[in-house]
Amino acid sequence: MIWVTLTLGTVVWIELFVRLPLIGRVRAIAKLGAKATAVFSSRRISDHWKERVLLAYATRMARLSIVILFLLVASSLPTAALFTLAGATGLPVWETLISSAGLLVACGVGVVYTVLRFFVTNNEYTGH
């Protein structure tokens, strides 16, 4: 039963991770980083304006980073709740998860499920 719980928790986490708009936020940070690099390396922009623009980009990147943190926590909470409830019944889910076998099973299930999901959904991920 412990392996079923671990598998179910892994699948739930992957589904939430894929469905939340994480990829779009990461892409937005990368885009801001590219813009910041272009501004920083430009000789046509004065240092005064570089300071203003780079501060604005850094603020946006910080906000996006905080949003990503909250989305990661949100995607992990249902799985953590499932494991905690299972632990309350006497199943040592957390102990199993941090063991070598538990990590291998969780990673293996995650890879297999993600590949199968990729082919079943016609090679589409929700990138928001």
C-alpha cells in the first residue's frame, strides 16, 4: 500500500506541476534576463537610464520568482497532505520517500508517467 500511495502522490504532483502556469513564468524571467543583458551591453543607452530600466527588470524578475515559489508550494501541498494523511494511518510514507528505493521509485514513476502523458496528450504540454 505504501508504494501505491507513493505512486499516486507522484502522479498528483506531476499533474499539478504541468497544469500550473510555471513554464510561462520561467520563460518570462528568461525573456527579462535577455532584455536586461541587451540594455546592459548597449552603448547607446546612458548609465542613468540603464539604472532605471535594470531596476524595473530586477523588480519584475523578483516578483515572478516569488510567484514561481508559491506555485511550486501549491503544487506540492496536495501530495504532502496525501502523504501526511497516509502517515497518520501508520504508513511510513515520508520515510519511504526519502529512502534510496523510494526516491528511485518516485523518479521512475515520474519519468514513465510524464512520457506516457506526453504521448497520450498528443505531445502537448500546457505552457501557459
